[in-house]
Amino acid sequence: MKKKLLLLVLALTFVLTACGGNKGGENKAQENGKNAETQETTQATGDSVVIKIGHVEPEDRSTHQALLEFKKNVEERSKGSLTIEIYPNGALGGDVQITESVAMGTLDAALPATSVLTTYSEEFGILDMPYLFKSSDAAFAALDGKVGEYFNAKLEENGIHNLGYSYNGPRSTTTNTGPIEKPEDLKGVKMRVMESPIFIDFYKTLGANPTPMSFTELYTGLQQGTVEAQENPPSLTFANKFYEVQKYQTIDEHVHNFLAFIMNANKFNSLTDEQKTIITEEGKNYVDTQRKMELEANGKAIENLKTEGGLETNILSPEQKQAFRDAVQPMYDKYHKQFGEDLFNMCEEYNK
């Protein structure tokens, strides 16, 4: 009897142990499944290619606002295989620094002013020539056409891939000395200019007194009378409250400024064909969106400078602009030799 009882206890112990072991096995399998699931998720996230973009504009400017749309579209279309990180306000350096970083590959992409790209091809300086293009539409067509293709090839030679040319606005003039309606009105005017040989030559040719000055010092310079006039896109003039220390604005649109949407060529070429297509197409969409936003902002700024800023405003007619263009012809004669006749002719095609 005792023997039977002992056998029964042993049998029950075996069953309980087996059941307990099976339950532990199920838990272990579930745990392994969760770990595998987590690992797959981590790998999927890790496979996303990060593209870091730097620029010097504040967040409320069209450059940044349109980039937010670019980020959204790229990440949605790529289904997470591309991640866009945007660094505004010069967080990664000024135009010169971010351009060098892209060329070296320490930064993926940037939006510098075309003026700084003269380091890679001096011909970029032609885009700073006064009255090179008769309108923003002519300038857009040129940069989207043969002129842009010419400069894109120059950048590729230096390891830089360009996605397009966004618009930084048409540069116009504000003064304290009186309205600027004809070239003679600038004679003797102390004009703040960027530290650019072309801008200095421009105002010297018109008889003004060009004074190179940092943008950060401009408001104080106007306030103290160190300079009497300045030139910038109206949206920038309004944003920096230069209307507080100026009396007149002349919409002469002497230079159409652009920012190049550059990307490190090795980074771009490392992408899959599908990713390249997405970046290329959304880069074009970005440029189109940003230009529309900037033109709208520019129109509002002109009106705000007049109504809120109290600036007496005059808008030059095509005939008045041509008078200025004729007045700077000696300057064109000089730079034709530097940049070449062919490049000037290429730009002029878009004014017809």
C-alpha cells in the first residue's frame, strides 16, 4: 500500500513539474518574440538616413517655413527611410562655414547665398551684377534653365550637388537723403554695402560713397549717420525695423538674390534611386513653394514699410530701371572680361 502511495506522489510531482516547465517555455518564447520585435523596430529606425540641413535665416522667414514642408513631404514619401533635421539661425555657422561643411561632408545640406559660392567658381559673382535680370520671373527662368545648369556643373566639380535656387528677394534701396528716381540721385550718398567688390563697384559707378559695413552694425550706422542709405530685400528691411531710421524707400530691384540648396555629392550619391528621386522632386517643390512665399512676403513688406513704417515710397518703372542699367554699363565692360561674354549672353537671353 505504501508503495502504491509513493508511486502516486511521484507521478503527480512529475505532471506538475512538466506543466510548470511548459508554462515557463511559453513565457520565454513570448519574451524572445518581443525582443525580436523590438530589435526589428530598432533596426528599422536605424536604417533611416538622416539629412542635416543648415541655414542662417530665422524661423519666420520663407526659407525655413518652406523647409518644414520639405521635411514633411520627404519623410512621408520615403515612409521613414529618410529623416530631415533642420538647423536655422546660423546654429551650424554662417554662410561660409556651412558651405565649407557641405563641401567637406561634415554637413549634409545647406542654403547659403550664392555670393559665397564664388570660392568654388568666381563666375557666381555675376549673379550680384546690378540689373542683370529685368524681373524676378526672368531670374527664376535663368536659374531653372541654362544659367542654373552651368553653375550646377561647377559645383559638382567641387563635390557639391545642387537641388535648386531659392529666392532671397529683390534688393531695393532706402535712404534719408531723398527719393531715388534716377542715377544722379545717388551721387554723394553714403551707402552701406556688403563687403563685396561688385557692390562697391556698383555704387562707385553711380557716384555714391559705398561704405562696407556688417549687417549687425547697420541699424546703429543709420541711426548715427555713419551711413545714409542701405539696400536689402524689403522683407528684410521691415523685419529689422530700418524704417525707424530711414525716410524713403525706392523699389528698384537692382539685384535678385538667391540661396543655393546644396547637398554633399557623396551623400546624395549614397542614396537609393528612389530616395534620390524623392529628394530631387521635393527639392524642386521646395524652391517653387519658397519663391511664392518670398514674393508674397516682399509685397506685404513694401506696403508695411509705407503704411506702418511711414516711408515715402516710389516704385521704379521699367524705363527708370533701364536708365540705371545704362549708367552702370562701364561696370559691365569691366566684368565682361572677368566672367566672360558667353555667360553674360546666356543671362541676357532670359530678359527677352
